[in-house]
Amino acid sequence: MALLSISITCLVIILASAQPCQTPDELVAATSPGHIMIGGLFDIHEKMLSSEDYPRRPEIQKCVGFEISIFLQTLAMIHSIEMINNSTLLSGVKLGYEIYDTCTEVTMAMAAALRFLSEFNCSREIVESKCDYSNYMPRVKAVIGAGYSEITIAVSRMLNLQLMPQVSFESTAEILSDKIRFPSFLRTVPSDFYQTKAMVHLIKKSGWNWIGIIATDDDYGRLALNTFAIQTTANNVCIAFKEVLPAFLTDDTVDVRINQTLEKIMVESQVNVIVVFLRQFHVFSLFSKAIERNINKTWIASDNWSTATKITTIPNIKRIGKVVGFTFRRGNMSSFHSFLQNLHMLPSDNNKPLNEYAVLLSACAFVEDSDFSQCISNHSQGTLAYRGNKDIERNFSLRNDFLWDYTEPGLVHSIHLAVFALAHAIRDLCQARDCQNPNAFQPWELLDVLKNVTFTDEGNSFHFDAHGDMNTGYDVVLWKEINGHMTITKMAQYDLKNDVFIITDQETKNEFRNLEQIQSKCSKECSPGQMKKTTKSQHICCYECVNCPENHYTNQTDMDHCLLCNNATHWAPVKSTMCFEKEVEYLNWNDSLAILLLSFSLLGIMFVLAIGIIFTRNLNTPVVKSSGGLMVCYVMLFCHFLNFVSTGFFVGEPQDFTCKTRQTLFGVSFTLSISCILMKSLKILLAFSFDPKLQNVLKCLYKPVPIVFTCTGIQVVICTLWLIFAAPAVEENVSLPRIIILECEEGSILALGTMLGYIAILAFICFIFAFKGRKLPENYNEAKFITFGLLIYFIAWITFIPVYATTFGKYLPAVEIIVILISNYGILCCTFFPKCYVILCKQEINTKSAFLQMIYSYSSHSASSLVLSRASLDSTRTNITATQLSSGRESAAWQKSRVLQPQAFALTHRENAPGVSRASPRKRISSI
């Protein structure tokens, strides 16, 4: 890159040497002598006048279009240098200046740069080609300008040859912060990176996401557009269109492109906010044509034109819409205002812009104030002779406030900082040198000091950062119509470091709120409860709004996705704006089903108490004695009582204690009840069994206390192991969408199954024994009712398994309560209700004599049946024997009769045996 710059510079030097200007000083706009010369580059005229489409000879063209605002910038530089010279900052050293008009053309600016680089105190205006410029002494020590980035970039590449300091007051292109490519460039304004960042912040703050952008086709415009596009993408703001205009007015296609841009704006009706990175003359033409087409939008102005009086004074400018802009931070303008008041006293011999302005004043001296600006603009498009005017002082005094109205405070302050930064750097450098000698230092030495200089102005400290930028910040301005005139008012300050707008008053807050009322969106915003849905072919800002699904929500407008609720504790309906806490549910005491089931449990407890009272009052009756005695009855009734009480642990908010208690209490108490029933079943079979072998087996098995303790103890061991290794605990079931089921997690399904399975095995054994005794005497037939009660138990629990497995929710405990109640009621009713019926309603058969008579009848009937069975067996045996003798072999029938014969014989023998009378059953009943 350096070699390319050197080549270009040498080419320009060669051309300049081949065709030297006859009077080089004609290029100088304003000059003043001094010990140290400071160069200046300003676009005092807006374009070069050429009678041809393109130049045919390498000659300098005439410039037209006098720019009042740029003329004021040259005055700001002159004023700042005079302030330095009139102060004690550079004691004995005077700063001079040499200001050139670039005419908004790179060629003119490069020609001026050659003058800056030309050797000091040389008879010819030449630039020597050297490999090392360390000892080279150019005409000037530093350059202020240019204003426009396109020109600044070109000039900076030339000044890099000698590392001549170049301090710009307006060039904001981000590329200029690159110190590798532009090592000698510095500026007293922030780069466009911060300006675009501030713009996007304003756009985001105002709720806009569908905007247009217009820029110039040069380094400044393209770089600003690219930086802005990156910032918008990062903030989900979309650019609907990008229009690029030719950078210079000498291009004949400017008007065509402006018309095309306006057509685009009218087509994109949803775009109501347009960002404009243009120069003042572009904006002037754009707005003039937009007013004709009645285009009303919100325009975001860059620092190039946000405070341009030339644009605010366009007729009917208020019809253009709202303009919000960014401008450089302003300083104290009182000194400059006084300077403008005494401008007529400034010598104009070496100040061509001032002379030209005086001529323009003369041409428009008698024009009304409202048309004065237009008159100046019209006359500045032609060429006026630079001649003196005897009425110049009078003309200046008549239009005293005209220049003040065109002053852009931010730029004036930036120029002031640039001059003062150079002055402080020169002071630091000249402390050990005699700077009255122009050869005291080279430009690169000044650059080294300038980069690190720190100075104070109006109580504020300023310095250049590592990128050569002075980040002074921005003022946000708003164009408002006051008394029929468009006025530029300050809305807020933009803090670069914190990326925030500093708003100082309520009126400004209201202005920001008004901006938020402007709609500039591709799609209607999605309300809370909805999210944006885009397709691959769409901009992210062009979308459809879809409702958030269940358990998702959005609480802001235009959210990209719905937020997920915490499924464990919260839920949300479709199109929700918030999450709701899940309602915690369990089988509450107030629940109607719980009340009903607890009522049945309470009724069962009352039955148990009533039966206990009845049995206690009839303790010595045969019915109570035949039930196993009072102790067994009390144990069984206590077990039923505990079973009914256990249902209460299934109701209410689950706790660890209730979860552990309810299953173990039911399991142990119900097992104890079944164990007592098993003991009674064995005793009944033992009392009424006439089979000697069966009696022997039953006598071995019938051990009441060991049976009860063993059977119950096994269940206690099962429950204990369950509580130790996998105890039930409270668990929140969050699988349902809107509620949390507070339930008892059983800990181990295997343990629960083992407990219930063990009860089922005992119940099945009881059922077998009871079934065998189902044909006992009617008044004593407890086995038949036990069988029926156990059948109810089996049916209930077999039904319970699939129902429990498929039931879900807070009523799951109710299923087990129902099964416990059914099985408990079944056994209680079948075991004790028939006896209570006999005790209360059949007292005539609840006597010892009645029981003995019944048992005697049953025993006699059983004995007769056995005798008949024996006779039948003997007859069968005789017939079979005769047949076998005749045939000589036994048949299969005979083999069966041999098996049956001992049983019949045993019964017959027992009946006829000595010491056994027909009244022997009495002894049996008395043993029960």
C-alpha cells in the first residue's frame, strides 16, 4: 500500500513538474504568515465548473457554488489560530495558515497536498522524491481537514509519505481509525462506528425495525452503509432498501438517481424511517424533490447535514416530515460569535472566500431577509470577480446575523479542538527548541507528540485514543417548527462509552415518546402471547404472528420465540403472557369423595364398637364361645378397627409419616386379622372332621398362638425391610399440565406387591380351609361365611390391580381406600354379623342345648351316610370279587374300591367301636 501511495504521489509530482501553474498562489484560498505554518483543506465550493463531460487537459477548473457553512468553517480555523497567537500558549511563536479550497474534488485536494509537501524555502514548488523523509522540511508542519472522508482518505495517503499530521474535524469514516493504513491521521470527532451505533440505538429505542438507507457512492457512504448494516443485523433491524447516489454533483446521473430513490420510497409505503448518509447538496436536492411529491417520512440525519441551515431554509421544509439527527458535541460559541460580529474588520487581501462573500453580500444587499439565503445560493452558482467594495462594511453590518444562523456549532467546536490540539503539541515540542526557526522540527516529530497530547478546554480534558480519535460524543437534535421557521433543537446527549442517551428534561422525554408513536415495521407487531414466525425467503422483520403453545409464553411484543415455563411448578395456556403456578392437589379432607369414604370408615368403626359391646354382653353364650372366645374376637375387632383407621392416612396432604404409616398399618393389621381367621378355620375343621388322617394333620398344624405370631411376624419383617431400604415418601407429580399432584411414592413397587401378595396367600389358605367346612351345621356354620367374606376380598383386590394401574391423579388414594373398605367390610360382615343376628334375633337357638341338638343331628346324619356308604362299598366288593374269580383277574373298579374301603370302614368302625356312642359330637363341641 505504501509503494502504491508513493507511485501515485510521484506521478502527480511528475505531472505537476511538467505543467506547472503560472501562478501557484491562485490555488490558495486564504493565507497568513507565521513561524509554523498550518495547512487547511475546506470544500468552500460545492463543485468544479466544466463545459465538457470530462476534462481533456490536466488543468485546474473553476469552482462554483459558494458554501456559506464551509466558509464559516474556514473562519473557525482562522479564529482559533488567532486565539492561539493572541494567547501566551506559544510565547514568541506565531502560527500561520495556508487554506485551500478543494471544491469537493479529490484532484483539487491532492494538488493542495502537493503544495503542503513541497520543500520549504525552495525557489521552485516541487516535492523531492526521497527514500527517507526524516530530514525533509516541507512548507507546512500539519494539516487541518479535509471535511469529507472521500477527500481525506486520498490526501492522507499522500501525507503518509512524510508522516505529516493530518487532523480532521469532520471525516468520520471508520476506516480512518486504522493506524496501519493511515498512521498520520487523527480527528477530533468520533468515527462512524459510534454514529451508526447511536442511530441503531435510537431506532431500536423507538420500536422501528423496517427502515431505508440512502448513502453516497464513495468511501464515506459505502463504509457508513456497511457499518450501519452490521449494527442493524445485530439488533434485529432490517433494511428494506439501500439507495446509493453518485458522490459528486459533477455526475450527470445525480438527478436520475434521486428520482429513482424517491420512487423507491413511495413504493415501500411501510418504510417510514429513512437513514441518510449524504452531503448537504445531495440532501438539498433530495428534499426539494420529495416536497414536490408530498413524501412525508421520518429522516435520521448524519452529522454531515443534521445542522445545515441551507437545508432547514428550503421552502415548505416542514412538509418533509420529522428530522432527527446526530451532530458533534458543541462548545462555547460566544467568542466565535463576537468574531463574526467584527468580520468586516478582517483583512480580505489574502482571504478569497471572505472577498467572495462580500461580493455576494453586495449582489443581494437589498433583498428581503426571507429571500436572502436563496439569493446567495443563486449568485454563488456563477463566477464573481474578487473585487473590493466600498460598501462592504455597511453590507456586513446589515447581514450581521446571517452567518450566525448558518453556523454549525458542533463543527466549529471540532475545528477549535483540532487547532488547540496542534498548538499544545507544538508547545510541548518547542519547550526545548527554538520554534521561531521554521527548521526546528519535522512533521513526523510533531505527530509523535500530538498522538499523546492532553489538553483542557472549557474545563474538559481532551486527548486522542489509540485509533487517533477524540471521542467527544454526540448531541441528538430534532428539527422543530417555531414561529414559522424550522429550528434545530437539542434533544439529548449520546454517551459513547455506555451507549445511552442522556435526557435532561421532561419535554425531551415527551419527544422520544412521540418518536415511539411512529410506525415503521414490515409486519404488524406481535402482541404478548404471540411469537414471530418467518420463512427462509423472508426478512427476519417480515413475519407472521402465531400464538404461543401451551406451557409457553411471551411477555413482550415482537418476541422471536416463546419462553418455556418451568414445567415442574408452572403452566401456561395457549397465547399466554405469563406462567401460572400449578395448583397443588391431593385428596383433601373437604373433597366430597373423601368425605363419603371417611363416612364409611367411621361407620365401620361404629360397627366394630357395637359388635364389641354385643360380644362383651353375651360372653358366655355358645355363639361367642364358638367364635373362638372373647380374646380372639377382640383381636379381630381391633384389627378391623385399625383397617378402618388406616384409610384416614390416605386423606389429606401427604407427609412422610402418613406415607410410611398407611400401607404398613393396613398390611400388618389385615395380616393379623387373616391369621386369626386362619386359626379359626383350622379349629373348625379339626372339630368336625371325621377323617382320622386329616385330624392328625390338623392337630399337628393347629397351634393358635404360633400361627398368629408367625403369620403376622412375616408381614412385620416385610414392612420393616420396606421402610428401611425403600421407604415411601412424598412426591410431587408434575406430569399433568396444570396441576401438581402431591402423592405418596411407594418407594418400591416390589415391596408393595410382596406385602399385598403375602396377604393374598394367607387369604387363599384360609379360603381352602373354610371351603372344606362350608357344610357344617347351619347355626354353627362360620366357615361358610368366612368363605364368602374371602371371596369378596379376592374380587375386590383382583379388581383393584387394573383400576389402580390405570387411575391417575389425586383420586388414586381413593381407589385403595375403596378396596380396603370393601375387603374389610366383607370380612367383618361375614364374620360377625351372622353371630350378632343370632345373638339379637335368634336367642332361642343361642343356648347350649340347642347347639348340642343341632350338632347331634349333624353327626347322626353324617354317621348314617357313612354306614350306607360302607354297605354300598361291601356289595360292590362282593360283585367284583365274583367276577374276578370267574375271569381270573381283578378289574380297575376293584382297585378303586380297595382305596375307598378303608375310609368307609374307619367311619363304621368309629361309630361301632367300644366307648364311642352317638353322643360323641357333644365332646367335640365342648372342646371348641
